[in-house]
Amino acid sequence: MPVELSDDEFEETTAEAMASLEDEADREVIEAAGLRDSRKRKGAELMSDADLACLRKRFPFLVDLSDRFVRSQTTSELLKLESTAMKMKMIEQSRDFEDRLASNKASLEERECKVPAGFDNRWDKLHPGRFLGGASCTTKKLWLEARKAVGLSGDRPVGCYDMGAVGMGGFVTSRGWIELHNPGSSRNALKLFSINNCAAKVSSSKNSSKNCEDDIEEIVELGEFKLALRTMRVAASMVMPWNFAYVALENFLQQTNFCSSDLQGIDQPAKLLSQFVDYVIKENANRWRDGSPFLDTGSLKATWDAFYGAKPQAQLSSKSKKLPSQMDSKNAKFQRRHWVDICWDWNIGKCTKQVGSCTSLKGTPLRHVCNFQPDRFKQPNSYCEKNHTRISSH
């Protein structure tokens, strides 16, 4: 017969059993955790550097995590991390575009990228730092930071940039490449980027320095000016990707339609625009040497007004001020041809009508005389008018 327990004894026995079960559960948890830790330690010991590189390639979200943390995770935990990262990415993509841009802008200061040390020779060895995301700060700050890093005279000039890939191979003169590499050069000019001057050999020796400018022709056509301006901007983007001074200059001229409102009636506007571009280049060179920001598109409007206002008006209105004799000679040279009562079909042998019966479509009598013109350009209303056909006598 089982011994009957009193209420106090039953409660005491039940409490001891529950305590024993809790101790057993704790031991199981501790053993499981120890097994898990041992698996982690074993996985960390077995994971090689190649395996770690493969995991980082397979899971892009691991780029922000340390090697020690990645080695300590099991495969199931890595898969959970990937699933969480994908969900966060889907949530981010579902947001509005402006919200995404604002969020990314706010996180720029926190997401610093460590650039490892390495080598770069601008040719066959390129440092990974060249392929970082574009700087989103102001272009003026980028200009000033480049002034501190690059120095006064810039990098060593080369001319082996792949301009042919953008359809501008051979558009830049050798001197243009040299002057373009130096942001503080006051000898850089737009004509150095004209394709018409690429055949000119400009010497850099001291004895011929006075004749350097004579070897290069000035830009006089507007089409040549636009091509040279675009060539200079593309070449500058390859030499100095951080320099937006040339982009600002080109956009200002594009937005103002190359200052057409001010240049109406001016002979050779491309020559004046080339002088303005050279003036802006020299002004930006002075600002580079002084450590000041470049002239942006907004500042160039006031710069153009000052430059255009300082030009003598006698030079600006050369097209409109022509002598009356020149205008009369031009009008006399190109006269307008008038209608004449001569049968053109008779002169080529197609009219069989009798003399006096030949008329035009409107009923005007036509003469059967020669319609040959001795000089149809200078004297378009002068005809032979003899009694023979043009096809038989001329």
C-alpha cells in the first residue's frame, strides 16, 4: 500500500521535483550552448582565407562585418543574416526615390570607406581608390581639396589619353596637353584644342618661345569654336576629373546660346568668344594659384558682362559699318534675273511654231532669238538675242 502523504509533505515533494527538472533543463541548455560554441570554434578554425573571401563575394552584406565575426557564425546564421539583409533592401526599394536619396545623404558621414594602401602609375597599375563613388560635396570644396593634394603645378603631363574612344582622337595639340595638366598655367588657350592646329608643330625651346603663338591659328568660325570648346572640356575631364571649371564654362555658353543676344551684327563672333574663354581660363588659373574657388556658371554671367563691356565698340560693330560703295558693288555683283519674252523651247529645237504665232501660257508673244547668256552670274539679264538657236551656235 502506498504511503499517504499529508498536504505539506506533498507540496514539499513537488517543489523538490520541479527544482530537479529545472536543474536538468539548465544543464541541457549549457551543454547545447557549449556544443554550439565548440561548433563555432571548430568552424572558425576550419574556415580559410579563401573560404572567407568566397563568402564575402557570395554575401555582399558581409562587407561591413569583421573577419572575426564572420568566422564565428554558422551557416544557418549566415543565411538568416542574408534573409534579413534582403528584407531590409526590399523595404528600402519600396520607399520613395526622394526619401531614399535623403536617407543616403544623411548616412554619408557614417559610412566611411577605408582605402587600403597600394600603387598606381596611371597606366597599367590602377589603385582601387580611383573607382570609389563620386564626391557629392560642392565642386568648390572639391577644387580646394585638390589644390591641397595636387599642388601648384599639377601632375606630370602625358598625352596618351584615350580620346579616340569618345570620337576626339588627335583633336588636342601637344602643347595643349602640357598646359592642361597645370591648373595654374596662364598660357593655356582654346586654340590649342582646335583640330585645325594639330598639324602645327609648336616648339618648347627657349629660342623659339617668341614664335610659339605665330605657329597656331586663331579660331574664327563658330563651328570650330564649339568643337574646340567641347574637346577642351572632354580632355580636362580625363586629366583632372575633379576640375569642373571647364564644365561650368561650357554650360554657361550653352545656356546663353553662345551669347547670341550680345553678338548680333558682330563680325566673327567666334573670335570674340575665344578671347572670352581664354580670359576665363587665365582667371581660373589665378584663382588656383591663390587657393580660391573657380568661376562657376552663375559667376560667369557677371564676368561676361564685364568682359563684353570693356571691349571697344568700334571693334564690336565692324559688320554693320560697311561702306556704301561696298554694299553697291555687292548688289551689282549679284543681280536678280528678270523674265524675258524669249522662247526657250525654240533654242533647244523643241518649238515648231511659226514666227509670230509662238506665245507663252499666259498668251504673251515670244521671240525666236538666241537666249545665250555670256555671263549669267554678273549679268543675268544680258542675252545674245541673235537670229539663231543657242544649241546650234553656242
